[in-house]
Amino acid sequence: MIIALAPAYHGNTLLALSASAREHYRMFFREWLVDVQRIPAPYPYRCPCKGRDAGCPACSGAALEHAIARIGPDQVAAFIAEPVGGSSTGASTPRPDYFARIREICDRHQVLFVADEILVGAGRTGTWWAIEPYDVVPDILVMGKGISGGYAALSAVAAPERIIDGIVDGSGSFMHAQTFSHHPVACAAGLAAVRHLKAHKLVERCAELGRVLQRRVGALAALPHVGDVRGRGLLAGIEFVEDKATCAPFPRAARFAETFTEAAQAEGLVVWPNVGHADGTNGDLVMIAPPFIITESEIDEIVARFGVALQTVVKGVGQRVTDN
């Protein structure tokens, strides 16, 4: 059995989709998916404790302990999570002690901890791997996207010898291969990208400019219908709500995130919309993930264009209310 978070997203292949709490994706493949247990994600904005209660099951990691006890430690193989929230929670970050508690629970029950760094790794959050600031080492680290700079489809898995040796002493090989796996061109692109990141200190630059981005986009919280602004490094999430006081989301039929995305594109700003995080159906957020070579003036331009796009959408919402 695998335990995953909700909301969460890990991919669209069948086992990855099974571990993903994205019902609007899963509905088309439900009969093919395997059973994966879920626990609440550490999502401070939508948690009653706002991430401040060290005893909160979701925010403290205790929910994992409860799930393992309910299922039985001998029935749980692994726990998987993104160290910084990806598309499903809009760059949400847990309490600083969350993953230390997760590591301790997994060690005690002999459960593997898998860190999904496909989206948030390779420097995006200001460190090579998003798990680093928590001072925790996962048993398995999954990486992709940024390790090739987007020039080629490339992913990889890192694990210690104690896990690899289990495969060597067992089947003797990893029974997984596809036409384009171990592709030399993709690997060459990955090697070149990693070397470029290191040579030009772009991860360090991401950390420096990431602090600027987080400060500047933080000002967006004052705008209408912006419920929360969060993130780390050059990854930021902006969550929209209908009511800022209650955090109530827009109804899904309003398609607020999609409408904003189109308005932003009309202003020359590309954002990444995501939906359903509030309750599985409703919820609107967009993510901002600029290149590592962005400048401070360009960050200001992002914020300015974001404000103009939101003003356009809010006017449209107000007009529809008036018309009705």
C-alpha cells in the first residue's frame, strides 16, 4: 500500500495517477487505478489551524502515523509527497518541522519516504532540491523537468545503495524499460543543463531573485479576490477566492482561474491555472514560475501585468452580477 496526500498530483501514468488526488483527471481511468490511501496535505491556508498548531494531524504529520496504524505497518510500502506543493496546492509549504516528523514516522515503521521533486526540484525553489531546507533525506528522490532545462524529456530516480542492493540481490535488474529510456541524447541534454546551472550559479541566483519575487508578489494579497499568496524561490502560487473573509472559493462553473489565465495572456503574462484544490471540485489558483535568469525589473513587470489582468476579470465578474 502507498500513502499519498490530498490535494496532491504526481503524474498521469496509471500508478502516478492513482496516487494523485485529481478527480477530474482520475474519472476517465477509474477502473484501471489501484487503491492508494490518502491523508490531508499540510495546506495552511485551508487548514483551520492555519499551520500554527503543532498538534494538528494534517500540519504536524501525525495524520501519517494514524494512517499507518490503521492500515498496519507491514502493509504500507511507501509515503509520497512533494516537499513544496505543486499544481494541486499552488506552491503551499508545510510547517518547518513537518518533514522531520514524516522522516521519523517512516523510519520507525520501516516505510519508504519518496520525495517527488519533478516540479519543485533542480533549483526551482532556491536550493538544488526542495527537501533540503527541512534537513531531511528521503529514501527515494524522483526528479525531472528542470534537470534537462526543458530541452529534452528526461527524468531520473535517486536512491541509496541499501535500496539498490535490494534489487541487485533480488531480481538483479530493474524491470522497467521503454523505447526512449536511457536515451543518450536526453541524457546529454540533462548533463549539459546541470553543468550550465552549476557553472553560472543559477540555483544561487534563483534563491536571490526568489526572495525578490516572493516579496513583490506578496503585494498581490491586497487585491480583490486574492485569498493567499505563497511559495518559495522562483515558484509562487496565488489562490483566488470569492470571499476573502471566509476563504470560500468561487463555484467551479465560474471558471475564474481559466478566465484570469486568458486575461493575463492578453496582457503578455503566462501563468499556470489549476482548479479543484478547495474541496476536490471548486477552487481556483494560478502559479508563476519565471526563468532563473529573470531580472528584478521583469519581476515588477509580472506583478504589474498580473494586477491589470485581475482588474479586467473582476470588472467582468461585477458586470455579470449586474446583468443578472
